[in-house]
Amino acid sequence: MALLEIRGLTKIYDQGKIDVHALRGIDLTVEQGEFTTIFGPSGSGKTTLLNLIGCLDRPTGGTIIFDGQELGGLDKKALALLRRHHVGFIFQSYNLIPVLTAYENVEFAIRLVNKYDKKEIRDRVLQILAAVGLAGLENRKPNELSGGQKQRVAIARALVKEPKLVLADEPSANLDSKTSEEVLQVMLKMNQELGTTFIFSTHDPRVMEYARRLIEIRDGQVAKDQRRG
């Protein structure tokens, strides 16, 4: 079943006298449970595409249908609710709240969903932190964690609300090769066990090795779309 259907997607940024065409008519369908990487050179449109899919920006033209719902007709509040309940984000800079512990960073994300009682929240947070290999580190703040541990907190935060889609923008950029491998293994495990759809934007060949689908973006268009067994 298609989770995402993208048709004729364009994005033009007004830079004064010059219009920048970031996306030039993207057509794409993403099925539930995919583990997909979008790659291409800097400026090709990868991050723009992720931002549009994640409802962080609006397209200039074309349509995005997410889980059967066309996003173009939704107002800011409706888009924020969809993002809050159904989309998880993992960033290369982690974006953790520095004054909160690992537990509190993850707890903050699930509290926003506003559908679990206090015990359920605690159980879910501890369970997901253990699943990403952070049992025993729940009370550490970000400055007491390594880069790989911070990224694991970010993964737990993205997954704790059981989103239908996780968008990961250069998730291995600040990690060494060993840590990157470990973090990718965690995400692959979550994909296989929970059926969560992952879409990565990356330059990293290590990330691309794990993907079951590789989509190359060049000059704002799909240049190649390769599925693996």
C-alpha cells in the first residue's frame, strides 16, 4: 500500500531577481515499510524534498498525498497535527534539548501526541530507549553522551510515538564509521520490527549500502530509481 504519492512536485525559491528551481516535477510513490535513501550532489533538492514530505514547507506546484490525504488543502494547524502524530524526524545535528535528559527528550515528543497516560508514557519511553541501546543512560543529558548516543536518543524520540514515516536528513554526517554502522543497524531493526517507513537524505555511501531503494536526485529531478531485493 502506498504511504506517499508525489506527483509533479515543484519548489521555486524567490531570490530577488533570480528564481531558484529546487524541484522540477518530482513523481514518486513510497510504499509502507520502505527503507529508502535519496541521494545526489549538494543543491540537488534532497533536503527540499524531505522538508515538503515532512510538512515543514509547502510546494510551489504538484501534489503530495500522505496516507490517502492530499496535503495541499490542509492549513498550518492541520499540517502541524499530521507532523506531530505521524512523522518522526532525525537530524544530523541531533536537535536534542540540552537541559533535558535522554529520558526527558524522548518523553517530550510523546507528550505532544497527547493520547497516553502517565504510566504508558513512562513504559513506552523506557522501552524505546532500551530498544536503541540506551538502557541505563536515561538520566544523562546530551553533553554527557557521545555522538552515537545522541543520535540514538534522536532515533528513540522519532520512534516513540510510532509514526508512519521517519525522515532522516544526513543522520550519519557527524558520526565515525563504527558508530554510523551501529546507528544504521538500530534504524534497520526498528524498520523490520515496527514496519516504520524510513526515508534518508544522504551523501554517505554507508547509508546507501543499507537502503533497499536508492533514488538519485539531480537538478531537482529523479535521475535514477533503483530497488534492491
